[in-house]
Amino acid sequence: NKIIIFFSGRMIPRKGLPTLLAALSGKVINKNWVLWIEGDGPEFKKYKVLTQEYSIHNRCRFLGFCQYDLHSWLIRSAEIVVVPSLEDTWGIVVDEGIQLGKVVISSDATGSGYDRIVNGQNGFLFPAGNVESLTNLLDTLLDNEKQREFIGSIAKSGSNNVGPENNLKILLNLLSS
């Protein structure tokens, strides 16, 4: 019965996980959430320690690297997808979350977030590294199920979603020309 917040990324500084952890240790600490953290990398142990320092370790599930079928299940099961990258040329998780009708919160330093999200309409953007801004977004969304559902439905129905049918049409057009 907890709201699942999902992060997926390599455990390296530029992916911005410490920003998300700091945000969750703020005024949202008493709300009903759990954070699923998918990924592995050189900062894995450091981030686990950080959750203890922030006293949120009992709400954070470090899942390590997951194969795509499990990754797909995790993102479908989540309600909020957060991509807090400090620098990321694309960030496929933004597209995945939008196409699955999830509320996606992305930093403005994530190329796909900047490209795909119309702030406040089909998801949310926040300034990269800005803990207070991310905390405020999470605070609002954790208290408002109807807003989460509405934003998710707008995201899923958006025109930027490209499915296999679109790819097939493009390929057939290329082959015929």
C-alpha cells in the first residue's frame, strides 16, 4: 500500500541518485512511500550508506542490476519514476515511464526529459541537483493520487510516444523510397 518511487541507473555520480535520496529525507519522510533503486556500479556501497545517514534505509530497496524483463515489471509497478541526472544525454527511463503512463520527474540535465516532458502537463522537470525543487514535487505528488493518475494518463496518450507500429511504418517508407 506504499507509493512506489522508481530510480534506474548506473551507480555513478552523474546519475544524481544523491539528489533523490536527499529529497526523500526532507519533508516527505513521513509520507507513505518506498524507493526502488535499480542499478549497480562503483558508488553502490556509498549510496547504501547515504540512505542510513538520511535515516531512509528501511524504505529504500537496492535491487542491483536487473535484466530487462524484471526492469519492465519494476517500472510498470511504480507510480513515480525519477530521473535526477546531473548530466545525461538521453535517459531511456524517461521514455519508458511516459509510455507506461507513469508520472516522470526528470532533471533538466536529462536530454529525454528536456525533449519529452512538457513541465506540469505530461511530467515534471526540476533543475539538476536542486534538492528543494525535487522535494517539493515529490511532496505534492505523494499527497495527490488524482494528480498522479491524471499526469500519467496525459503522458501515456501523448504524441511523442513511438511504438513498434510507428517504427514499422517508417521502415516501410524508407524501403519503398
